Amino acid sequence: MDVGSILTKLGTLSARPWAFLILLGYGALWAIFERESLDWHGAATLATWAMTLFIQRAEHRDTQAIQAKLDELIHANGAARDEVTTIDQKEPEEIERQRDAEQSGGAARRRDTA
């Protein structure tokens, strides 16, 4: 497993509900074992972590909804290729390479037909 796929998986996992439980557990353990260091700076750190998780969760939900809608549109279009529906399982770099190849190939096809 390469670094890119690990980072992608970590980003997906951080959008799961149990990530919030980890945050709450971490905050509780911090309050129990290091109460004197849990000052305003510590509270701000926990709040920043919580907001990051909220944002990640919202973005993940939006992305999944968009993907579901696009999958439905692809399946409704008879000329669409079914393999495009599984592109979201690839790494971002692979998707960029595929899009670049399709765009350059599409430009060549348009020049040939013109």
C-alpha cells in the first residue's frame, strides 16, 4: 500500500462517526490525567479538531451524494461506459491521469471529425 492510498483511507476514516468518539475519549483522558495542562490552548486544540471532523464529515456526505447522483445519470445514459462508475475507488492521481488522457483523446477526436 502506497502513501497516497493510506492518506485517502485515513481521510475517509476521519469522516466516520467513531472519529468523534475518539475525540471525546481523548478529551476525557486529557481532563483526567493532565487536568492542569487543559487550559484555553488545550480547549482550542480540541475545538479545532472537532471542527475539522465536522467539516470532513460534511464534505464526505456531499461527495457521496454527488457520486450517487452521477452514478444514476451514468446508468440512465445508454452511451455511457459502466467502468466510469467505479472511478471513485481509484486514487486521486490515477483519476487525474485518466481525465487528462480522455481530454487529450477527446480533443484529437474532435480535430479528426472537423
